[in-house]
Amino acid sequence: MNTVLFPGTFDPITGGHIDIIDRSSRLFDRVIVTMAVNSAKQTLFTDDERESLIRESLKEELPDRTNIDVVRITGLLVDYARNSGAIAAIRGLRTPGDFEYEMQMAMMNRRLYNEMTTIFIPADEKYASLSSTLIREVARYGADVSGMVPACVARELRRKWDESR
Ligand code: ADP
């Protein structure tokens, strides 16, 4: 059974992430979405919120898929890969900038654990210019992000900024 990991911060999960998860789950037997916690990154959504939004989004967008799991990881991805028996980490590629960073990361991960390969999946045209950072920024000013993120995420973004006003 081929298990792959899809690591990320998912602050919050977007349509671009869902598309990569969708395609990975058709290609491989099992996909584990590994959500990074305790990283140096300051996040808008708490660990609990990010995880719930991933789970709810998967229910909304890919309701019949039974081969997708969600876990939180605190340490290195390669350490989790070693213990889970995953053969690859999936990363989405949007821009040449992504590629430069992702190649370095892939080489480092391979050096740390050469049983894990990084597989790049090109972003869908529809989502190629989308990032969690941009979504957070425009949502902050009340922009309508439906169509770019799952409905539950759009709702939570609205709630977050309404609360802070
Ligand atoms: P990280 O902090 O690890 O980059 P992200 O949550 O920002 O976490 O991204 C996780 C993965 O999803 C990365 O491989 C990233 O390239 C990919 N990704 C992010 N946004 C998109 C998108 N719009 N389309 C395709 N892949 C994406």
C-alpha cells in the first residue's frame, strides 16, 4: 500500500490545497495530510481551528473519499515519514519561486531520509495564484473569498475578522 504525506501549515486550507489532496488521493492508496504545529510560524488560526477546518473542508469537498487522514506533526516531516512508512511527500507547485524553495527542501529531506521522495504536483490554473497568506490578507478587508476556499473556511474567516473589529 502506497502512503504519501501532504505537509503544510494550512492557515487556512484553500481550494488549491483541496485540489492537490484530491489528485493525490486518486494516485495513491492513502494520503495523510500532515498539519505542522508549533512551528516558528505565527498563525491566524489556532492549531485546533486549522485542523477542524481541514476536516470540515474534506467532508464538504471530497465527501466520498475514505483514503485521506489528517494528523498534526510537531517535529520534522522526515521523522514522521519514517514512522508512518510513507514513501513520498507531495508538494504543490505554483510559481518558479515555489520551485526554487521546494527543490532545496526536497534535497534536504532526501539527505535526512532517503527513503522518502518528494513529488511535485503542478497547481491547477484556477488556484495557481492563490496562497493562504493572500487569502488571509484580502479576507481581512472583507473581500469575498468564496470559490477560492471551502465554504466553512470563508465563514470562519468572516467570523475571525468580525470578532476583531
Ligand atoms: P507550507 O508552510 O508548508 O508551505 P502551506 O499550507 O502554505 O504550507 O502549503 C502546503 C502545500 O500546499 C505546499 O506544497 C504548497 O506549495 C501547496 N499549495 C499552497 N497553495 C496552493 C495552491 N493554491 N495550489 C496548489 N498547491 C498549493
